[in-house]
Amino acid sequence: MPMNALFRSFVAAMLLLAGGSLLVTGARAAEPLRVGKAVPEAFSFVPLDIGMRKGFFANNGLDIESIAFTGDARMQQAMASDSLDIALGSGPAMAFIVKGAPIKAVAAMAGPPLLLAIVVRPDGPKTAAELKGKKISVSTAGSLTYWLVSETARRQGWGPKGIEIAPMGALPGQIAAMKRGDIDGAR
């Protein structure tokens, strides 16, 4: 075989080999990762949403399935049943470790929860002191929102029953209950 033909055959073989390896690499499926969020919308979980929308995870070989819950307790049930790989929650969720939950806390943000507030009806209480005896909804028992409402009652000196706490799930249902007058406020 003349040298020119041999060189062309070599180049053709290398191109076929390179093209074949690209096909094999491109066909490799992304690694699935099930990520739970304690609630559908929370500012703390925005990095997950942005990473999914912008393709950051996909570009790094991860196929993220984001699953939103109506509070930490339900998300912990999903973790216990091995339905999630990672859970994004709040500080009180780490208490489930002490109770025997098969989870490991990897990181926690520090500082006060300045992104949360108790929202009340327009004709309702105007100050924290006026929340005594009122019915305030939260996502679930044991959640960050539950703790915050309990802590409000404690700081006001009313004890654990100073505010009636109503676990109701996601915020849209809480707002509907507040509009109907079933509750005095929502967190």
C-alpha cells in the first residue's frame, strides 16, 4: 500500500474511532438524583431551581428530580422510605437524626430566619403581643415554621400553648383558610 493511501486509511480509522467514542460518551445517561424540598418555594432552595433551569446539573452528568413536600415531616418520611437521595430542609429537620431517622446532616446555614414572617388577616392582630390565643397555621408539626410560631409564644412569655398552632401543609391552603376566617394568620 502506498504511503499516501496508508496515511488516509489511518486518518479515516482515527476519525471513525473518535466519532464512535463521541457517540458512546454522548449516549451515556445522566446519573439520576432525587432531591426533596421541605416546601415548594423557599428562598433557601433557589440554588437548586436555578441549577436545574440553567442546566448546571445536567451539564455535570446529573438528572435532578426535584420533589416538593408540604413540610419537613413528610420529607423525612420520604427519606426513611428511601424515596430521596438528598433532602433540603431546615434546622429542626436535623432533630430527626436524634429520633433515629436514617439521615446525615451535611451542612446548615447560620443566622436568624429573616425570610419568614407571620402573615395575618387585615382585620387581625397588628403586633406580636396581639397574637396570644390566636390560631396560626404552619406547614407541619416539627417544622421550622412550627418552631418559629412556638418561639414567638415563648418569647412573649405565654408558654407553649400561648398561640394555637395548626399544621396545614402548603402555603396556598393556609392562605385559603385565612381568607375563610378558619385561622387568624399563617406562617
